[in-house]
Amino acid sequence: MDTLRMGKEYKDDVLDEWRRRDARKRREWRELVERTRFDVKKTAQKCADYVRQFLSGEFGEPSYSEKRNFIFAAYQGDFHACKLYALKFGEVEGALDCQIEVDGKTALACASEKGHQRIVQLLVNRGADPDVRDRYGCTALHYACEAAEFECVELLLEAQADVDARNRFNVRPLMKAAEAGDPDIVDLLLEFAATPSHRDKLEKWTALHYAAKSGDTDCILSLLKAGCEYSKASSTGQTAQDIALDLRHKRAAIMLGKWRRRKLFPQGNKISAQALDELEWGFGPDD
């Protein structure tokens, strides 16, 4: 009898534990449902307030954190975050051209530097100014040319960006493109009437000097055809050919040396790769 009584008590204890567990789970489930219902209500209220503010234009000025997040989103290529910011503050004067970072870059400059074409297109269409300068005087076009982002350069030029904008050191976008060694961007800038004869402030280099530094013969040829003077010397007395020689760009040095005498350009200033290969210079191949 004692054994039966102990077994019955054990069974009752197990059943009581199951009931307690079941009651606890039901209570937790009810709390979760109530909390979720409250969150849904709160989210719906936020959405309603956002729509009301959007329709009535009551957003006002963006906060510092919103500006910082906008520029960071443009740098990272977060199109949807940039689009949301443009929808909220696109009508606020200067909101798309905000500058809060240490170097003073705008969101358009960051997106152009990183090659985020959709963001550049979005900001240009929303009225962002492509000629806003950072603390160094550079515009978005400077950064796009430096990074050799052809599509971004094209979008900025179509948005009436200043093709001859200069920074604090008098460096132009054409010089940046020539230094990057991108002949397509160089040709595009020249089509938009970029001036190839400007000099920078520090070393008095022209775009031809920067092209000689990169060693790209296509860039050099485009600049020479556009009227960039071969004989211009830098502040240290170096011509573009001297720079190509110092950096051991053999083909570039040959082209610059022969351009002055016009021996390789008897028919419309054309040059062939075979003619360059047949020439010999006083040193070995490029390192």
C-alpha cells in the first residue's frame, strides 16, 4: 500500500509541474502578444506621422546625426538610405550639400570617389550642387577623375559641373585624370572644353606633366593634340619628357621626344604601336 501511495503522489507531483509549466508558457505568450501589439501600434503611429510630415513638408532642418549618416551612406553605397534622406530633406536648401566630416566632403563627392553611379544620379537629379568644394578646394569632379570613374565623371559633366574647377593647389580635374592614366576621361574632359595648358600651384606642372608621370601614351597623345605645350617646364625646369625619363616610362619619353620634331606624325598626327616598338632609346626596358 505504501508503494502505491508513493507512486500516486509522484504522479500528482509530475502533473502539477506540467500544469505550472503550461501556465507559465501561456502567461509568457500573452505578454509577447501584448508587447507585439503595442509595437505594431507604435510603428503604425510613426508611419502615420512620417507620411503626414512628408505631405505637409514639416521635416525642417536635418540634424547633425542625419547629415553624418547621409554622408556615410553615400560613401558606403547605401542607395536606399540616401534616397530616404533626399525624400525627407530634398526641398531644404543646402541639405544635400551638407559638409560635416573632417575633410569637408559632400555626399556627392564621396559617392563619385567610390563610383556609386546610382547615388550620383540620384543626388544630381535632386539638385545637389556638383561644384561644392571641400577644405582642400576639391569638387566631386576632382575625386571622380582621380578614381578614374568614367560614368560618374560623365554624370557630373552632364549636370553642368565646372570642368576647369581648381582646388587650393590650382590642380584641375584634367590633371587628376591624366595622373590616373585614363584616356577615356581625358578625352571626355577635352570634349567639354577643359583647358590643357593650366599649371598647378606647387610645381607648375601642366596636365601633360601628370600624363608623363602616369606613363600613359594615349593620354599624352590626346593632350598634345588638344594643344598642350610640350616645351613648358616645371618650377624645377623639368619638361614632361624629363619626368617620363626619370620614371623610366620608355614609350612615353619616346613619344614626347619625337613629337617636337614631328617625325612620327606625318599623317594627321597619328602614331602606331609598331613605330614605337621599332624605336630604340638609351636605356633598357621599363622596370
